Amino acid sequence: MTCIFCEIVNKNIPSNIVYETDDVLAFEDISPQAPVHILIIPKKHIANVLEIESNDGKLLEYLLEAIRVLVAKFDLNERGFRVVTNTGDEGGQTVHHLHFHLLGGRPLSWPPG
């Protein structure tokens, strides 16, 4: 089965890319839940947070740096934002490729769902 996020990384599926490095890709969610809804993914296929290996430490740093850059780019520093990752079916994961949702641009309620 083909991973849709791997297809986006390989540019086989179009997306609105807002950030890209050799290791990380970030693009707008096609079904945004907030005015700012960006997906941040490693280009390396990792199914979820439980599949992160000890040698992925640098990659995690790159993902967090992407979040910092995007928070500044979308002017969320002062207003606030949420970063979410879902794992497994009951956790709400629908694409089994590690990804972080950056949500902002409006007040976000708690609990989320």
C-alpha cells in the first residue's frame, strides 16, 4: 500500500508546500480545522511516534525547528497555537506516516475531541 505522504514528499501528489528542507516537508492540510493548519512530516517514512528510533534524534530536532519557523511565519508566537500528533486508530491517525498538525489563528478549545 502506498503512503500518501510519501507520495507528497516525492512530488507525485500536489500540495501547498510552506516549508521544505532535505529532511522535513510542511504543507497545508486539505481539510483545515483552523485558519492555520499545517502538516509537518519527516521525509523519511516513520509510521508514528512509537516507530521513532534512537538514531532519529537529529530528525526530531529538524521537525521541531520546522515548527518554530512556521509559528513565526504564520505570526502565531503571541496568539498561541497547538501542535498535535495522532497515533493509532483510536488516537485519530488516518495517515500512517508520522506527522504533526500545527493549528492556530483562532481560539482552540479543550478537550479537543
